[in-house]
Amino acid sequence: MNATPKTATLYRMVMEKHVCPWGLKAKYLLERQGYRVDDHWLETREQTDAFKAEWDVKTTPQTFIDGERVGGYDDLRAYLGKPVKAPDAVTYTPVIAIFAMTAMMALAASWATQGRLLTVRSGEWFIAFSMCALAIQKLRDVDGFATMFLGYDLLARRWVPYAYLYPFGEALAGILMIAGAALWLAVPVALIIGGIGAVSVFYAVYVQKRELKCACVGGSSNVPLGFVSLTENVMMVAMAIWMLVR
């Protein structure tokens, strides 16, 4: 005999102009776990508010299994034994994604222009592409970046405008290094901001032993200040010195 399928009841918002993404994710997760979903749509704001009032909950979707309310999407993940990410959890994912993409971009550019993957130019492009990609993250919210950056950068603490100029300098140096143009400008910019940044991070993390969030991927990141941010600045200095010597 076939086992009785597991069933779950799901209440989620499905309106003309809004379909709750968490409701879609909850339905998909339940179906992946072998549940037959009794899918109830809350099609108006009035229905949604009445449901919340009836069950004394603040959000939807809401899942019920075996007659018991499990809760929202995160509660459902926990119920099913899936990891739940804490809102303020530190993560290196943004940096890993950036470096992985810029590495592949550098290899692709090298293959397209020189017919080989691993070349000196691919190494140069990797650092320059990374500088540009990291600058993009900062430029998304310059004020947010500057606020976080002021927490540890030694020069920015003495001259606040530097915190706002930093991402533009990083982007300019990266672009010029990709093009191999105006190195008389790119090299000193990278040396200055990379050198000051490396000293600032080392002092804050390894001397003062402070636990701070890194502004390296923007002002809203949960990347811890430390090895990654130090690497970013050392890469800029190394690239500048290499360009100068070359």
C-alpha cells in the first residue's frame, strides 16, 4: 500500500498586484519535502488582515502541519531542519562572489585577447576587475559606506571627505589599470588608498583587537573587518607596485 501523503495547509497573499515571494518559497519548499499543499490564497488586504487578526500573527505566509501552526517561512525552514540565516549574521558570501566572478572575467578576457587563460595580463585584470567590482558596491550607497568606513580608517577620521572620495579613487585606479592608461595617475592613487587602508585595517583588527564590519563591499554589508579588507588594500598596493616596476 502507498503511504498516506504528508499534507500541509498554507495561507499566503496572492493579489492582483502582489504575490508574496515568501509564500511561493514556502509552497516550493513544502512540495520539495514531499508535502501535498492545501494552498489558500489571501486575495485582498481585508482577507489578509482578518487572517492575521484571527491567528494573532503579524506576517504571512503561515503554514499549518498536522493541525498545528508552524509559522512563517523561516519557522517552516527550522521545522523542516533547514538552516535559517540570522539577519545580522556575518558572511563572506558577497566577497567570495565578487572575487570568483572577477577571476572568471579575467580568464575570459585573457582567452579572448591572447588565446590563453593563465597569463600575466589575466592576473593584472583580476586585481583591476576586483577593484572596480568592489568600488561598485561602495558607490551603491556612498554615504552608507562612508559612515562605516569612518569607524576605522585613519585618514578618514582626520579628514572626513576622504571617506566619500575613496570609492571613486578605487574605481578610477581600477579602470585605468584595465586600460593600461594614465598609469602616472592610477599608480599613486592605488598606492595611497591601498597603503592607508592596509595600515588602518591592521591597526584596528590586529592591534586594537576591534570587532567591526568591513565597508569593503558597501555600507550595509555583514562582512567582518579583517583578512578580506586587508587583502583588498594589499592587492591595490601590489598592483600599483607591479605597474610601476613593469
